[in-house]
Amino acid sequence: AQKVTQAQTEISVVEKEDVTLDCVYETRDTTYYLFWYKQPPSGELVFLIRRNSFDEQNEISGRYSWNFQKSTSSFNFTITASQVVDSAVYFCALSEGRTGANNLFFGTGTRLTVIP
Amino acid sequence: GAVVSQHPSRVICKSGTSVKIECRSLDFQATTMFWYRQFPKQSLMLMATSNEGSKATYEQGVEKDKFLINHASLTLSTLTVTSAHPEDSSFYICSARDLGPVGEQFFGPGTRLTVL
């Protein structure tokens, strides 16, 4: 069965610190997609990244970077030089199948608070 | 990028009334839409998969007679919470899958339902 675990329920960091949000997943499918979403207090989900199971290359987008390790079934997310605007709940999610457009299984989320 | 809207964004109703939530894909067609529910400080859980022109597929534990889903066109799916009770108070989010070869999924902004 599929499962997404975000062991960190809440994290607090001081502005400008780096922070890594952990995500571990389980699936029997050989083809799947992993996602990260940001949910600010307004509630709307903000898409951050989508990665398929065949692409283990790490990705960097500005202050954001992602480390995908199939060997440990992890897809961790790092924010460098955190800012107050990064405060939100972050969800890791899994979609099984070859398109990534099937329903998503979400982790329980990590609430990040960046202290000025 | 593709846009998905939800209406209303917020609704407060009395116990026993029915509430209809609309999910629209504004600039693309979607044969499949998903309905998720998020209780306060919890993760998103899939409620049902809505397919245009056919019956919705409900997840285990979700009452199909209570949560009526209609996907009458390629751009509109509706979720009706019938005889709502306080325990139905939640954040309801829809997503729509486009028809393209990649079949990406786009989320609506969510509807916050409060049942008094």
C-alpha cells in the first residue's frame, strides 16, 4: 500500500537559517510521481515540484532544493536562507502510475515557522 | 498555468441543510476531478474521484449518499453535502486533471465549510 510519512510535525527556525523537511514514501509501483506543496494560512495549495520515479537528479530552484533518493525512498526538501514568508505547512505527496495525474496521497504535513 | 476555481470559497450553514460546492476548470477540459477533505491541522484525504459522464468513485468510509458528486461537463464538477452536520465542517479542495499527454493535476483554492 502507498504511504507518505513526514515525521516532522512542526519546525521552527530563525530567519536566514537553512531548513530541511523530510519525506519518506512507500509504494509498490515502479512508476510514480512525488510532489511538494506549500499551504499558507489562506489554505490554497501552492505547487512546488513534481518529480517522477525515473529522475533522481536533484533539483534547485532559487532558495529551494530537493533531494530524491530512491534507495532510501526519500524526497527531502531544503529551504536555504529561510524567510518569514516561507512560514506555512508543507505537504509531500505521492501519485502512483505513469502520468502523475492520478489521485495524490498526502503526508501529514510539516508546519514551518520562520522567526524574524 | 491552468486555473481551477471553487465556489463558494467559504460557507456557513445550519445543521440539516445541504450545501453545494462547485469546482470549475477555467481554461482547460478535465475528464477527471478529485475531491479532497482536510480537517483542521490535518492532511488532505481523498474523498472521491469524479469522472465526466459517469458515477463517481468513492473512497472507503465516504458516504456516497451524503456527499453527492456530479460531473456534468468537462469543466464542472459539483459536490453536495446533504443534511450537513457540524462534523462535516472542513476544508474541501478539488483538483482537475487535464486531457493532455502528461495529464497534470491542478488544485482549486478550496472551500471552507462551517456547519453550525
